[in-house]
Amino acid sequence: RSMVHQDGDFHRTVHIWVVRRKVDGGLEVLLQKRSKDKDAYPGCYDVSSAGHVQAGDDFACSAIRELQEELGITAREEDLRFIGFHEGYVENNFWGRSFKDWEISAVYLYEKTVEEDQLTLQESEVEGVVFMDYEKALKGIRERTFLNSIYPKEFLMIREAMKPSFCAEGVWVKEIIAGL
């Protein structure tokens, strides 16, 4: 992992967003606050759960592993909703070292009931978690009013996926109908 980020090598990751509907129909997303000791983006808010795909693993297997390791959520493949891929690249410096992250992420939603106080956080990775109103979080990401390492375009994928007309394959129902 450290060599990949030192050299900026293209690599596979998984991003799992834990989401829930509010009573008023709005959306909340679980944000992870990264440990202050992390090698990159310490103390920043981030994806609910994320990680590198290990050699020999596929995206779904990696997503299930990361949810368990970081948040203590035991999930099955059918509990995850794949909403698409996101390619991201960023360069930064942390702890006096260059950090280059060029990744293709399989992005999933986890929509089962989750209570913050019932999670078992991986202390070396996660300092805390908070459910945040989606629109408030989006505004904060766009305006840079809270420390985060979230790709804005990926965050918008959540909103699109939570629209009633979104299919699991990431295709709009109205586009399918229009094509008939």
C-alpha cells in the first residue's frame, strides 16, 4: 500500500457508503473520521468504509472485509448495492512524504439499519463516525468548510443512486424507456 501511494500506481479500491433515509425523506450518510495517526488525511472525514482490493480478491469480497474490519458490520454480498466506478487522482504531502493516489473505486451503498453506537470501530483506522445530512455534507465538501478527503463527483453518485428511478446497474429507467 505504501509503495503504491509513493509511486502513484493505478490500483483498485472499494468505497462503501452507509446511507439511511430520514423520516422527512431526506438522506443521511455515515462519515468516518480518519484516525489522527493515519498516513494520509489524518483527522479528516471520509467514506463510511474503504480500502484497497488485495491480490486475488474481487471488489465485493473486499467491500465485505472493509465493512467488518473498520466498522464491525457483518455484511453479505447481497447487502451491498453497486452504484458504479469512480476513478480518482490526487497528490498531497503528509508527514513530510509525497502521497499520490490514483485509484479506480467500486462504489457501493449499504442501506441496512446501522446505529452509530452499535459499531465496533477499528481504532488504528477510524477515530469516530457520524451520520450527517447528505445536503449539509455536500455543501461542506463543495465549500471546504470541514476537513474531508471525499471526491465530490463520487459523493454525487450517492444522490443519483438514491433516486427512485435508479437501477442497480446504474442505468436510468427513463433512459431505458426512451430507447424503446
